[in-house]
Amino acid sequence: MNVSELSQLTRWIDEEIVAYEVLPLYEALRAILQANSRQSQQPFEEEKNQLIAVVSKVPLESLSTEQLALLQDFGIGHHVGEEAVTKLEDILFRNAIDLATAVERLDSIVADLQKGIERSQTLQKALEGIAPPEPDIKGKVLVRVTFSGEARIANIVDLREWSDTWFEIGRGVAMLNDSTPEEVRVVGAGEGSLIIELAVGYGIAKTISSILLEALKVVEKVVDIQKKALEIKALKLSNSKIVKELEDEARKQRDTGIEQIADKLAARKKGADQGDKIEAFRRAVTKLVGFVEKGGNVDCVLPLEEATEENGDEKPVPKEIKQLRTTFKEIRQLEFQLKQIEDRKEVPPVG
């Protein structure tokens, strides 16, 4: 993660966690439950509902994958979003009688949030004057491409090959959206695993996110078939035909899936029936799926709109951003499910 991304995360915590008083709301609920555990009978439905209303709307989708991981490390990530709502309801339901246990768990959450916010504020001060200015991408979406795993860039040959790949991806997706490759702007780069930052229009960002979502659905099927093949192989049966058939089916699912992604997304675009446009888009889909399969990562950093005088504290979120948030929520859920499948994929030998 680069310095600019760290700085963005600390500001996000100020705007979405501190400003919306997530910590005080947790503390208010804890205080009432603590009093009730000492024979008081105060209702706490209002405090619970206020807390749930706030934590459920925290826009985790606006963070990159690496920022989300650091938010978890700060001790904040598990206590906001849908996961936090489920956990909170579990605490209150399971400990409806044993309030002391509920208070103990809320004590732990409050302590995590306090430490996390303090770490963020300390880091923010340390980064003052160090973080580079953010690129001017008004009206655009920031797409972060990480060259990692087998998609890493280790030498000048890799650089040329992946540059050609991303030219094909950018060109194909741009053409489908009646844009030119030049409209996919390179606005930043990072070190370590090479990272490039692209500023793209909402249409291009939506197409890229849709490819990723559909590709993950295909990969989920393929990985599930591969897992079954490994399980059968572990049985050490004399007939290896079943394993080969499953491996062939996995390859078929992948190839067919990529074709269907291109057809499905192209069909959504009016006037996208020109042969050269469709062919360029097919190549873009194939290369983007291949990039992700090799360990590359593509992430969108979605903008948080500023409040206006008309809407007070509310943030006007354009329709396109709402759609992107929904898509990336599904993407991250699928990524989590795939990780769980991959973790169980290695089957120990039988006997």
C-alpha cells in the first residue's frame, strides 16, 4: 500500500467512523446494558436501532482491498458494515438474559474502536506533508491495477507483455463504451508489487467491474470442479478417467464462461454489434480474466460525494456509483467465498 492510499484511509476513518459517531453509539448501547445488568430496566431499542442504522451504511465498498485489510488490522473493520450488524444482533439475542456477557463483548468492541481510531489519527499526523496530492479525476473513477503473483513484473520483458495486455483490455472496454483508449488515463503508480492507477469514466468502470463479477462466478464453478477432481485423485483409484473428465470439464467451463461473459455484457450495449468492436471486447475479456487468474488484482476506489447546502449531511451518490458499490460488494463476497474454497482445495492423501 502506498503513502497516498494510507492517507486516504485515515481521512475515510475520520469521515465515515468518527464523524458519524460510531464509537459513541456503541458506548451508549453498552452503558444502558451495563445499567440493566445491575437490576435497572431501561429500554435500549432506540440505541440499538440508531447504532445499526449507522454501521450498516458505512461504505466499505469505497475502500480498496488493501485498505479494507488495514481497516481490519486497525480493529475497526469487523465492527462496521453488514458483518457488524449480524454480530450485534447475535450479541443481543444470545445474551438476552446474560447481560453481563453482552456488556463484556461490547467492552471489547469499544476498546477495538478506540485503539483503531487512535492509530489512524496518529498515522494521519505522521503523514502530514508526506502524502502526495491526489490525482485530479473529477467525474472519473479510480481503477487500481496491481501486478502480483504470476502477473508480477520482474523485468522489462514482463513490462512489455503486460503493457500490451492492458492496452488490449483498455481498448476493448473503451470501444464497447464508445470511447477511445486515450480516455483510460494513467494517473499514478506505486512500488513493491507494481501498481498503476487509471482514471476512467463510469461506463468503463462499470464494464470492468461487470467482467470481474462474471469472471469470479465462472472461476467459482471451475474451482469447485477442480476441488472434486482433487478429492477423487486423493482416493487413488485405478481408474483415472473420472479425474481427467473433471479436469477437461473445468477447462471447458472456463472457456465457455469467458465467451458468455463477452456476449452477455456486449448485449447490454446498444449499437455494440459492430464486428471490430465485439472482437476487441472479447480479447479484452479474455486478457482481463487471464490477468486475474495469474494473481493480478483490479480494484475500484469509489468517490465519496461531498455534502451540499441542500441536503445537509447527506451525500448525493450518483446512480452509477450506487451500481458500482453494489457490484463491488458482490465481487468481494465472491472473493471471500473463493478464498474459503481455495483454502480447502488441498485434499490430504487417503490411507
